[in-house]
Amino acid sequence: MRIFNYIYLKGDRYMKLSNRLLEIISFVPQDSIVADIGTDHGYIPVYLIEQGISNRVIATDISKKSLEKTIEYVRELGLEKNIDTRLGDGFKVIEEDEVDTAIIAGMGGILIGDILEESVEVIDSITHFIFQPMVASSELRRYLVKNGFQIIDEGLAREDDKFYEIIYAKRGKSSEIEEVNYEIGERLIEKKHPLLGGFIKYKIGLLDKISEEIKYKDSLKSRNRYIEIQKMRDSLQEVLSKIEGN
Ligand SMILES: C[S@@+](CC[C@H](N)C(=O)[O-])C[C@H]1O[C@@H](n2cnc3c(N)ncnc32)[C@H](O)[C@@H]1O
């Protein structure tokens, strides 16, 4: 069962927001002008406007069917003046200097990197980036560090047995990152995020599962992968002991 938070809107209406969406929204600066890339249902734009966090949001999606859900929702609530809906790929439907904050949530980390890569001029005009990769978060961190982003902060959300990572970044040169921090965001460790222990245990569990599967495989590739996994497991265990104070 997913946990939803009920948010009351004007005119006796309410919306349901998951922990994941609320954690993403917590990184949006007050009074920002936001592009929500891949908006789908439009919950993020509606929440930002209804709660007075933003006065203008551009909600985009590459899928007509997805965007239609947002168009309908925005019309229902009479928010057309505040939420602009645009059909298109990534930032290709956003002009330079049009927004100061961008959200890309609910997609794979590699796709998020590809979307950024394709619109460098627009990206350069944006100050705040909030990413929520569903998979490949370490690949996304690697992309960001290599391509002129600084990871400023990170968040975590949990829904049942699923964890969601949120990365808040800005343009700028990143300092060196330790290998384990591509896997587990450094900021989460620094601030001893309350969900971090559970998240690391979950990750160790996944690594153990893969290890079991390849343990007896004979190929060089499998043996190297096994060694790599054990190394990452040790690093994660070390972080876990540190945050648990052992
Ligand atoms: C799983 S939904 C996530 C919706 C919402 N952002 C969230 O986090 O709940 C992913 C959405 O991204 C859209 N999408 C995928 N690739 C895209 C791209 N290159 N540009 C814009 N939207 C894209 C999909 O059509 C889909 O509606």
C-alpha cells in the first residue's frame, strides 16, 4: 500500500501527494519559476501553485497522452494563467532565461543525463536543478560531476519498501567524489538522513542477491563483477557503521 498525504486545495478540493513528490517539492525555492520536465499527471505544478511556492510553472511532457492529463487537471482547477503546458522533448520547449528552477523526476538517471546534454544553452540559464532518478542514480551523479554540476544537497523518500533519491544541483565545478558517494550521496551521510540506514541496508541486500547469483560463475567477467560488488559492499558497510556510530 502506498502512503499518500492529503493536501487541501481551494474550493473544498484536495489532492493526494506521495512522500516521493513531497520530498522533491521540498527542494523548490520559494518564488521560483519552474519547469517540470516530464510532468505526466501535473501534480507537482498544481501543488507548487496552490501552496504559493511558485507563481508560474511550465509543465512539459514528450507524450501527448501524459500531457493531456495535466491540461485537464489544470483546466479543472482554473490554473491556466499560472501553469503553461507544453508538448515536447526535454528542454527543447523551454527558452533560455525562461525559468530559474528545473525538476526532472520519475525517469531513469541515464535519460535525465541525456535530456540535460541536449540543451546546454537552456541549462546554463537555470539556477536550481532537482532530479529524482528512479534507477541509475550513480550514473546520474557521475554525469553531473563530469559535466559542470555541483551536487548541493540530497534527499530520500520512502514508500513501503521502496526508496527514492532526490538530488539538488547547481551549475559549477564539482570537487572530487569518492566512489561510494556515487552510490550514496555524500550530503545524505553528512546530514545523517533518518532514512539513510535503511537505504544502505536495502542496497547491501541487493548486492548480496547479485553476489549469490554470480558467485559460482566461472567467466572472468563474473569474477571481476563479484570482486567489484564485494568492494562496494564493504564501502557501504563502512558508511553504515559510521552513521550508526559503531
Ligand atoms: C513516470 S512519469 C513521471 C511523472 C512525474 N514527473 C513524477 O515524478 O511523478 C515520466 C514522464 O516523463 C515523460 N518523459 C519521458 N521522456 C521525456 C522527455 N525526453 N521529455 C519530456 N518528458 C519525457 C513521460 O512521457 C512520462 O510522462
